[in-house]
Amino acid sequence: MGLQKLEVEYNQCPSALDVTVPRFGWQLVSNPHERGIYQTAYQLEVKDEAGKVVWNSGKVTTDVSQHVTYQGKALKPATRYTWKVKIWNNKGETAEKDSWFETSLMTSDDKEGWNGARWIGGSDEDMVLYSHYLPVFRLDCSFQMKKQATSRKIAFVYGANDERLMDANKNIYHIASGKDESYIKVEFDLSPLKDGRNAWIHIYRAGYQPDDKPSVPLKSFMLPADVLNAKNQYQPHTFSLYSNLGFTTLKKGEVQIGEVNLNPLGQGGDFVAFPVVGDVGYALEHATDFSGVRTDIRNFRSPENKLASVALDATQLNGVKKCYVQNPSRNAMPMLRTEFETSSHKVRKARLYVTSRGIYEMYLNGQRVGEDYFNPGVTQYNKTHLYQVYDVTTLIAKGKNAVGAILAEGWWSGGATYAGENWNFFGDRQSLLAQLVVTYEDGQVQTIVTSPDTWKYFNQGPVVYGSFFQGEVYDALREKAIEGWTKAGYDDSAWKKAVEVSLGGHVSRLGGGTMPKVDDYSNFHLMAQYGQTVKAIQ
């Protein structure tokens, strides 16, 4: 006879118990040749880290072996408890077995128990854009026509040089466009204003579908006189183009100019997405006809923060075509690191408490922490957000140590459903919240927390882009620059100070009706991991 499956809150040896009054359970195992064996009594004893008994149930006559509720002294946070259960069966035989559990921080927000740890990441200048993988976006097209303009047309070009359209085996039309032969062009024709008529917007599509004609507009919109007219034609103007998997809306402020689907395969999330931002540029006859020509690439979903800008470079307008495009991509997925020095005393235990907006992987002294993937998992983050706890005692070195993290979009930002309007459903950038608590044999406690004052950030790592829906872009040529980045002594002079990433201006304000609003953090609850995390199985 024996015991197995000793569990606390349905988990064997939970390392982040977030319950003040846990429930215990176990399973009696008898000899396979015996029948009719059952428990008649149990005794449960729980001890703290100092070996003091915090609860002894005494012998309880019952056959109950599940949902046995703790009735001892109040459990302390971040403490390992050992427990032993002894049972008696109906033959008078006994069996006993030991196990353990460890409590979490036992707090409910990102302040209490976190010792001043802050959510850290990159600044606005570190926003990640991999333009050839972004099919949901907003473009702000700005220009100002000069009074002496000879040509009164200016075109903004995007979606150019999509590699799927440059290889006949990567699209269903078997198109093999050459360089700069596939693009979307949005032309503003202000010449009719001279004769008192309305200006127009002409949209051209080239190289996306066999019937595309680069010289014939796919769609044209007449601009209302109250938007652009003879009186304000020489003032600065900005038009916004919203592209959701190809379905395109043109606006001037709050005034909607028109809509058109530019995806040759169909409209909506059930079709391969065209166009992406791709290469971006301009087409015009004379660069001196316009000033302030700029394209701001922004997120489609609020808060619609800027990802990158492309300004007109007149020196690139050459040859007969009078146009050019460039790749506006910039930055790579967030990398963070810090170094610290341990005391000369022996380490008794070390725990890493960590979560992120986005998903994370943690490293300590060159070793990956844990065997999990995609932590902290998916929840409705403004209501419930999980953190994980790792026992990193064996990874702590004497003297200098280094901690590192790499982040990716996960469910927080980027594509998370087939509906493009849900891009960046929760927020538009990733951030990390963590604390490493080192306890020494002499009782001294050292805490290392995420802070802009002590952590550094890098935006040029080899993981250029990482997304559940879009996949991963990896540049092995960047590996040398980060060789040893998770070890002490690494030269991080090319890295910069991390910044605190607040919720203000970085989370979506949309919602209502059938969709939950995700910017209301009034009932925010940060709690320890429960249930299973994602792990490699095969």
C-alpha cells in the first residue's frame, strides 16, 4: 500500500500557490491483487521553512482524501512549506508520504510585493516595423503644394516589391513582377482646382493581379470642396489611409473620402492579405512643386502610434519614372538585460517572479530559465494577468551575474485573430515586469527589480520580428553583436537605457457592445500562474 498524486489545489508541488486557504488531496494505491481497500483516517502535518509546524490536523477519521482544507496558521508569501500525509486503511495498515508547495507573492496587483519593480521596455523610437509582414496599418500622407508648382500631381506609393508577387510560385496568379513593378499608388490631382473644379484622388494598383493597368486608375474619388479647394490648396494637408487586410478607407480628419478593396483575392480575414506596407515612396514630376512631403506609418487600431516615417528625398527622384520606393522597416524585438553582484554568503534560495505584456523568455547567466513557452499565456489582461515563479537557486553565481529577457508580441499586440481590426488588441508595444529575490543563509535578502535605472534595452537583435500570425523573421548576421548578452561582462555599450512603459497612450481605447473594452484597469488583478503552462511535448 502506498500514496501517490499528492496535490495542493490540484497541482503536485506548486511553486506559486496563490491561495490563502489551500485544499489538499492524495490517492491511495493498494496491491493490485487486493480488493476492497479504502482509507479510514488521515493525519496531515504542514511545516514552514524553519521546520516549525503550522498545522497538524491530528488523526481524522474519514475516507475523504480530496478537498481537505488547510486550517493552520496564516500562510506567508514567498515561502516553501513541506507537508506530510499519513493514512490508515480498513485493515489497520498505514502509509505516509511527503511533498511540498511554495506560496506566491500573494498580492493582487503590480505594486504590492514587487519591491518597486516597473514595467520596462523601449521608447517610441524603438517601435518595431517589419513592413513586408504588416497587412493592417494606417498611412498619414502629408504634402503642401507650392504656388509656383508646374505639375499639380503628387502620388504616394506603398505595398511595393512584395516578395509574394515577385515569385510566380508564391501567388495564385503566378505573377513574377520585377523590382518596383508591383505597388499601390495614391495620386492627388490638384490640377482641376485651377478651373474651379474639384480635385481628385486616383488609386492605381500594379502587379497584384493580371488585369492591373499601371496607367489606369483602379478607383477614383472626387474630393469634396470643403476638404480641398482653391482657397486652401496651398496649405499643408494630411490624408489618412486605413488598410485592413486590403480593405482601404481614405479620410481627411473625420471626413471620409471613400472606400475600396485593394486585395485582389477578396475582402476580409478569410483571404491571403494584400497589400502589406511593403516598400514606401513617392511619384511626382518635379520635387520642387511640393514641400512637407511625408508618410507616417501608424498602427491601424488605437492608440494608432507611429511606427516609422518616410520623407520625400528629392535626390532619389531620377530618370524617366520620377519615382522611388524604400523599405521603411526598423528595429527588432525587445531585448533587455542587467547585471548584479551577489554577497559573499551562501545562497539559500533564489526565486524569479516575472511577467510581461507580450510574451517573454528569461535568461540567467547564459541559461534559459524554465521550459515554458509563450508565458504569461493569454487572459483578458486588463482583468486578469498571470505571472510565473521560477526556482533559479542553482543558476546564481558567486560574484557577478547577468539577467536577460527577450520579448515578442504574443497575444498582447500584433495579429491575434483573423479579424484585422483586432490587430494590437490590447496594446502596441511589449514590456517586462520582474524581480529576482536572492535569500542568503544568514537571512539577508537581495532584490533585483526591473527598472529604467538599472536595465538596458537593445533594438537590433537577430529576432527582427516575432508574431503568432505572421511568423518569425530571424537575421543570423546579428548574432555576433549579442554573443554572451546573458552573461556578466558582456559589452553592452551599444545598448541604451530602458524606459518605463506605462499604460497611458499604449493600450487600445476601442471596445463596447459585443467587444470588451481593454483600457479599464480598475479591476486589474495580477496573480500567480495556475494550471499548466505551454511546454514542448513532442
